[in-house]
Amino acid sequence: MKRIASLLFVLSCTLIAHAQLNFFRYDNIDVLKTNGDTLFNAWAGGFNSVQFSEVDLDLDGIKDLFVFDRTGNRMSTFINKGTPNQVDYKHNPLYLQFLPDMQHWVLFRDFNCDGKMDIFTYYSGGIRIYKNTSTSMLSFAIEDSLVYSDYQPDSINPNLIPLYVSGADLPAIDDIDNDGDLDILTFDVAGTRVVYHKNMAMENYGTCDSTSFELKNNCWGYIKENPSSNTVVLFDTCSFNVGSPEKFSGGNKHSGSTLLTLDVDGNNSKDLVLGDVGTNNLSLLYNSDFSPNLTASSITSVDTAFPANNTSTIPVDMYIFPAGFYLDVDNDNVKDLISSTNCSFNCLNDSNVWLYKNYNATNNPDFGFETNSFLQEQMIEVGEGAHPVFFDYNADGLLDMVVGTYGVFSTSTVPNHTASLWLYENIGTANSPAFQLVTKDYLGISSINLDINFNQPAVRLMPTFGDLDGDGDEDLLIGDFFGYLHFFENTAGMGNPAVFVLNQVQYQSIDVGLYAAPQLIDLNRDNLLDLVIGERYGNFRYYENTGTSTSPVFTKITDTLGYVNTKRSYEFSGNSTPFIFDNAGQYMMLSGSVNGYIYHFGNIDGNLNGTFTLVDSTYLNIWEGSQTAIHGNDLDNDGTIDLLIGNYSGGVAFYKGDKPTAIDDIPQLEEILLYPNPAYQTLNIDVRNNSLNQARLELIDLLGKSILETTLHSSRISLNISDLAHGVYLLKFSNEQGSKVMKFIKR
């Protein structure tokens, strides 16, 4: 199933206990920094190991931004408003529904010279290409399931084998020889030499609308990288070079490198920007090749402090494995440089997207350092592993947000990840919430040695709140990476801002193995808070409170509550994160998972010793990234539950709840006609015999934003939709009997 990141306002909803719950992604709740500045893309979801490409998503002629996070293969789309000389991106996940599933690396490049960016992505040790087939809507179709290259082009019989690219690498896909079609540079299997695959489309067909690769240089640049010392040897003899098949044996196996080509000195040959898994810098390799076909290349010098120059004195310094991306981000028609880590484990996860503005020309750049947190500084970004919960910390009647984290990576701490609780205060109103960051280290958790086995702070904090001692205020339990719980008692008393005091480390000796994700909930409805705890393998552990409301005793009942889990058969772990709540008098359970999908379980009440029902393993097609965590409450006081969903990239998404409706009470509205569909200038609506009493029409985009509302006085109406952007929209008809939602396409 395609990973659609909750783009569709729910048309057909899950039914539980004769009630219908609707949730839609909602990005319009303001979130402010501590200084009062508003986060422009607060709910975008965070960045870890991200790759950047430009592509026109909304088909308005302006290049937008596609971001691929190697962590969890997560995709993000940002619409460029096109303001000249400004970075002006707005997160909009609408366009994810038109993109295929992709893994490891993704680069948008125009291979057929039609002005539309196509997709090059990793597949099975090589490359898959998707052609951009967009006309009135964004669309892609497979062009090459697996790209092949002739590894012995000078022999009588072609030796066509898959063009090798490691999943850990980033290849350079560019017109290396300036003949009008896209070629490919990548590392060989040993990871020591750059291999040049020339696209023969122009030579063979006279057009770039094809991919026909031949191995033309086994040692492009005549350089050799030493994986053990992370150095580059110039003027390598390359005695095995052109005409010999690539060597698939000998040497160390490739561990990871990134390649970016650009012309930094205007000499019409492609220079190479190299990042490596063992380095913290980008190296610029100058190409002095002036040969007619630019096939041989000649790297003559190396700058290991790239891109420090006259304007920028700050080279890339990113701990390990940086990558470079070249695109115009500020609408001045000159490409800029972005560097991010390509590392997928134990690497920078905060302030790890560096932007260098180009003050000169695309083919002769002069880079100036702008920021080390491009776009990150405009979103909720807690580093790695966001676990959000609602909690009224200051007792003002408004729900605040506490986000537990796996931690921000640092080389100066032990452990390397500094886990903490981020506190966002609700500074809005009961009906119109807004959040402001109060602190990144609520309660000073990062300096408390909760991990008593190693006398160091705990990692991966997963909080839950509830009144454990019967004094009328909510206490705090925190689960951690090693499977323990830690109890912080709220000593403030009812109606007062919370004052937490550490009461017990490794609370009641509860140990679930790894990844303890607790929820305090009266599961058996005996008016005592019980514990349901998610864990690494996707099971749910149930600890019944066999004590009292003032002195709880948690007794393990089962390690496999409901005999359900969130681990798919081919996955090693499940990382369940339970959220159980009462829906119309019956419990339902949602859970995050390591694969990122939300699981929905029912048949809970009166069945704690039995098997729960797996209602859906891809609930509402919500997918916000890997290792999701979910929590909910009625944030805006409208009588419906809302959801927070955290992901491993360190971000949080908000899903607004729509009012549940009793299924038995829904009147059967007659069919409503929309035509033409797809529509271009005008959408005609015929509500036929449906009552016009209190009849209204509402036009909604797929983020849930209301674009137009009007009272309906006639059974037929025509809407002028010429100003709408291309895409999918929803039209909601409502009257005294109920409502009906329909989908249409604007072209």
C-alpha cells in the first residue's frame, strides 16, 4: 500500500460501537518559539538524514521542494510561493499521494529534457527511474524498473548488467560530458574509485529522451579514495581502466560516500563534491579536464574545507557523512548549496541541515553560510524520536504539550543522545489553541541519572500522566529505552501548577525489556488507574492496579494483552505505543509502530483475557514516518478527540477530530451529482431531491482547510473554480438531515 501521509480528509470512516470518528491533518495551530517568533512550518515533522530536490509539485511553473529522509524513508513536500530573493516554502503534504514508495535515496532530475523533473531512486542495488507524466495533475510512471549499463562497451557482445549504486551512497546524476543527456557517477563496489557511466542517448538517438548507459571510465578523475584514512590519492595510474570490466573482488567493501557535481570555476568541466561516512567535511575535487569529450577527467587538487571562500569562512563540519545538494532555494535563479548528514544511525539529528547562499553564479559560485538548521528552525524538531502527550502543566484549564524524545545527538555527552522532555505551553484559548515552547528540558530530565545501571541519564523518554496517589493532581511516569519506568510525584495539589519530584527510579521494578511506552488508563473500569505498556516487539503488557487509589500496586497480568501486536511478520521489532480511550462508551486502542502505521484495535471491554480485534493496521492511511507515537485529547473543546503523532525524525503532526456521529441516526441522503469531474473552470452541483432546509456547501482542501462556504437556495448551482490550484478537493453538502462529502479533481 502506498504511504499516504494522512492526506485524505476521511471519506469512509472506521466504525466502532456504532460511532464514526473522523480525523484530518491540520497544520493551522500556531506554535511559537521561546522568543515569540512563530514557527512557519511547525507541524512539518522534523528532519534527520535528509536529501533535497527541486520539482514543480503544484504545476504552477515554480520549482517546489521535495525532502527525503533516509530515516524511515520519510518524504516531505514544501510548496514554493516564489517570492524573489527569499526562502518562501510552506509545508503541504497533499502531494505525497502522487509519489511512489521509495527507499534509501531519491534525486529528482529531468532525464528527457521536457522541463519536468523525473525521479531517480535506489532499487535492488541499483537505480529505478520514474518518468514525470504530469499534465493537469502531478503523476509519475515507471520508466526503468532497474537501470542497466554496458560494462564492456568495446567488446562485440554487450555486457548489460544492473548499474551498481550502493543503498548507503548518493550518486551524482548530471550531464558530465555536456552533450545534453544525464550521465551517472557512482563508486565501485570496493568503494575506492569513482565510476563513470555515460548516457549514449544523444549519440545513439539524437535525443535525450532515453537512458542507454555504457561504462566509460572505471577510474573517473584518476583518483583513489582510501576508506581507512578517508583521504583521496590524486593521479592514480588506473591501469585497469577503460575497456576492462569493473572489478568486483578485492579491497574493502564500500561503506558509504556521497557525490555532487557542479562547476565551481566556470571551466565547463564538472568538479566533484565528496562526502564520506568516516568524515565530517565535504571535499571539493577540482576537475581540470579540457578534453573534447570530458570522459577521462583529471582531478588535480582537493579542498577539504569546502565551501569556505571569500564570502564564507565556515566549511561544512557535520560529525560524519555529510552530503551536498545544489538547488535554488531563495528564488534568485542561482543555485545554492545545502549540506545534510547522510548518516542513518548515531549521527546528528538537530541543526544538521546547513544552507549556503550562492552570491555569484551557478557555474562559478561564491557561497556564504546562512544557517545550520534550514527549515528545521521553522518546525517542531526535538532531534530524534518524538513522543508527544497532552498535559495541563500550569493548571489553567488549557491542554499543553509535553514531548518526550530519544534525544538530541551530541559527541560530548554519554550517552551520545541527550534525552529530555520538551514543554510547549498552550497560550491560546479554550476554543483556539496555540503553543509556545517553554523549555527543551522540562524538569531537568537530561541531567538526572535515571539509568542507574550505568549511572547516566535515560534515553528515549516516553511520558504518561495520571493521578497515582489520589491527591487530585496528575503524576508523571516516564518509560525509557531500557524498558523501565520512573515515577515523578506531583506535589502541587489539585488546581495548582505541577511541581514534580522524583519519587522512584525503576518504578516498582517493572521491566518490559526495551522501549517501554506506558499509558495510565483504568482498563478494567474499577476506578483505579492501570498500566498498559508498549514494548520493542510490538506486544502490549498489562499491569492491573491491585492496590488502592492512593497507594497503587501494579501486578503483571499478561505480556500479550489482547494477543495483538504491531510487528509485521518480516520485521524484527514492533515498538508499540498504546493510546486507549473511551469512544461512545467503549474502549478503542490506537498504537504507533516501528513501521510508522497506526494500528486500530477493538473488542476490548469485557475481553481483557481474550483476543482483541485488529480493526485496521493502516488506520486512516496515517503515515508520518517510522516509529510513531500517538496520544489524544480534546484540545479545542469541541467535544471531539484530537491526535498528536510523533515520529522518529523528531517532529510532531496534529490531527483534528471531527464530531462522531451515531451510525444508526445518519439519514440516507440521496445521491448528489458533480460534473464535470475532473473540472477545469466550473463545477456544477445538483443536489437533486435532497432538502434545502439549512442546506450549505463547503469547499475543503485535503488539509482540511475550508476554502469556501455558502448557503444553498437552489438544487442546482455552478461554482467558479478557475482560481483553484490543480489537485483533489472535497465538497461537503449538509442540511437538517445530515451531511455528505464528495471528492472532485480540479485540472
